[in-house]
Amino acid sequence: MFTGLVRGVGTVERVIPGAQRRTFVIAYALSEGDRSLGASVAISGVCLTVVASTARDFTVEAAFETLAVTTLGDLRPGSRVHLEPALRLGDALGGHLVAGHVDGLARVRSRVVRGDALEVWFERPG
């Protein structure tokens, strides 16, 4: 689970293509517990699993369906991504609970600037 609050901004160092997935190496110094093998990290809102890490970067993989229905398929070296490590029992929430998994696909119907805010309306296909 996540709070939906960005805890850091990382940079995509490498994108390694695969037959049914892409591997992303992201430059960001996650704490040791947050970068352990199998840890969950939300990458621009999408929950992925750490498959390798060093003190200065970590590696995650995204399968074909995740790439097709999220913005992760557009990532290139140099892309900046929002990062949020998963909540641990006892962590302060400070936001709201977010699963970090894609529930559907929508199109932006309209965007209206309202003072300091942005109102966005979405349209669900079908």
C-alpha cells in the first residue's frame, strides 16, 4: 500500500528491452530497507518490485500489460519519475491509501485551470 505522496524524484538511467517486458534502472538512493530485493516501489504511481539495487540506483521490471496501460511504456533514459516506497506497518499515512495497481484505462476529456488548481475530467471507454 502507498499514501500517494511522492517521496522523491529519480532519473531513468537505462531501459533494457525484453521480449515481454522492459527493465528500468533508476538513479535514486533509496534507503536500504526500501531497496531490498522484492521491495515494492511506486514508480510514477505504478507499483513495481525491486529486482536489483546498489546504494545509488535500483532496478525494476514492467511486463507488457503494465507498459501498455500506464505511462511507463514512454520512459526513456533521462526520464524523471516520481518515487514512493511502500508503506510499512506503523508508518504515518500523511495522505491516503493507494493500491498502486492499474484498475482501468481512461482518456482525458477536458482540462480546465481553476486558479491554482487543475480540473481534469476523464472518459472511460466502452
